[in-house]
Amino acid sequence: MTNFPEKKHITKAEINELPMRQYEGPIHLCRTPEEADKATKKIKEETLLGFDTETRPAFRKGESYDPSLLQLATETEVYLFQIQQTGLTPDLLAILSNPDIIKVGVAIDRDISELRAMAPFEADGFVELADPAKNARIKNLGLRGLTAILFGFRISKKEQVSNWARKELTPSQKTYAATDAWLGRKIYLGFRDNGLI
């Protein structure tokens, strides 16, 4: 059992006082269908994955884009799939449809529906982290707030509205994207260890 925090709400100002942390492990960037296939062969063996997507921001009314990046975090590494270039390969779709591979994240319904608009699949095995957070009466349901409450550090959001459709992602974009998926997995384990999942 980890020591579960008593605190149920944290303000933006309080979050900004916390030390900054980010994912520091191996990051694998998949830019071709072949690289995606190689990565998914390893990921298919996993039972728990942090999950997230990134989409190029739209600044004009009526403008929208398909997701550019799909992130999957294992215990020891994070895989970034540039899905505008790799496509949603059959193996990736198999992972997203597999009820035996738990995929966890925050605000995932939209991510799933946007991915399904690119390639139809039967989404299974997904866990929305806001649900156990609500059950624990935590008020901050976003990734940044949950991280601050559960782990006492903050994460950078400066790449959030960067251009995720770029062919070459910056090191800062890669770290940001990996951090989001890594934290989804970490938060899930925190809830699970405390009997909330």
C-alpha cells in the first residue's frame, strides 16, 4: 500500500510551487509501418499500458485534425507512434482491441473516438483514470492535477499546443508525449495499490 494522500483538491498556484519532473527512460519513436510492427511485437506481451494521443492543435473555427501521435508506455519504456506516417497498423489495432491488455489514461474517450475515425476497431481494455479519482473524491481530474495530488510534482504543459504533425518531433515534444503516457500507468498503479481499481 502506498501512502494515499488526504488532499482532494489542489489549486493551480499550489501546483506551480511543486518541483517539475518528467519521464527519463527510453523513448522509441516509430515513423514507418515496419518500425511500428517491430514495436508492437514487444508491446503485445504487456498486460498494462499507459495510453495517450497528441493531435495538432486547430486554431480556426471548423478546423480539426486527426491524431498525429499515439503513445503507449510499458513498465520500462515508452513507444511513440507517428500514426500519420505509420498508419494504425493491424497489430496496433489488435492491442487497442485486446481486453487482456489494460490501457489507462485521462480523458480517453475522445482519443479513442478520434482513432476509430481513422481506422475502425472495437476498443476494449481501456480504463479512464478520472473514474477512480472521482470515487476517491479527488476534485482535480486532469493528468497534471492528479500527478500533483498523488505524487507531489508537476509536469510541463508547454508542448501541449505544439505542432504534433511535424515529420521531425523535437526532443522536448518526445519527452512531453512520453511523460503523459508514463504518468497514466503510474497513476493507475497508485489507485490499484490503494484498492481503488
